[in-house]
Amino acid sequence: MSSAPEPRWRRLEPDARREQILVCAIRLFGDRPYPAVSTTDIARAAGVARGLINHYFGTKRDLYLEVVRRMVTIPGPSPQVMSPGSLEDRIDRSVSWFLDRVLRHSKTWLVAVGGVGHDADVERILAEADELAADRVLEFVGLADVRDHREQLRAMIRAYGGMVKAAGREWLLGDHLNRDQVHVLLTSTLLTLVRDTFPKVTS
């Protein structure tokens, strides 16, 4: 008995369709400069009518800002990252998870963290992402409930975040640091912050 052929397309729920458009925009904004990407290009790549981009995101600029937000905002950690283990294990897993995430859309990540000239909206998104990242790192290293000197800890993590971005650029754009070396740099620095520097601040 033969089965009917599968349809070549299927109707997507709104959230899935929105995500499909966003994924295509992430790829195109990584492949080309912002002015060289049109909403028509994005619609064609996503296989949707251009009007759907306006429906879900608004203008091209609005969609670009959403791409930046997606690239620089660290989502909630996966259960695997947050599974029990030593401090070294947790830091190792969190850094590996972050580098995997960067590598998935490396060109667009570089564009996002570099900004587009002097853009107040992009700078605001980057600042918000840095604040969220500070809280995420405290979760990763088991210090989410610390209240004493919390703002000092978060400030040091934001400073560490600047080094994370610089290390990522060295890895993805240069030829002096490979992924393994960046992994060692980020894990050892964060471990030093948590074990040696944080106690000096909170004592």
C-alpha cells in the first residue's frame, strides 16, 4: 500500500513563522552590510510575503534591532549547563555553551556586538544585554542569591563581559587565538574572579 506524498509546505503557527523570519534575517544581516539587505530579500529567503515582516516586526530597522537583541542577549541557561557539579565544571559548561552559541551565527554576532556606527537604540540593547548577562553569570557560578556587594559583583562581571566580546573577536576575526585557547582564557579568568577577586570585595 502506497502512502500519500507529504505536502511540500505546511501552515506555521504565528510564533513559528515569526521565528522563521527572524532566523533568515539573522543569516542575511551577517552575510551583508545593513544597507544591502532589504525586506524583500528577507521575505524571499523566508518564503513569505513581505507584508508578514511588517506584521511581525514593523520596519527593516525594527527587525534589525530584534536581530541584535537575539544575538547579544543570553537566554536562560539550559538544564545541562545548570546541572550540579563543581565550580570548575559549571564554568566550563557555561563557557562551552556560550561559545557554541556564538559560533552558530558568528558573523551576525560580530556585527551585533560591534554596533552600527553611533546608534542609540543598539547601544541601549547592548547595555540591557550586559545587565542581563551579569545576572546570568551569577546564576552560572552559584551566586544568584548573593545580596551583599551585589552591584560591585555585577560591575566586575560587566567588565569581564567586555573581555568576552574582545576574545570572541580575536577568535573569529584573527588568527592568533583558536576556540580552545579562548575557552581556557574565559574559564580561567571567570574562575579567578569567583574564587579570588569576589571574596576580597565581599569580605
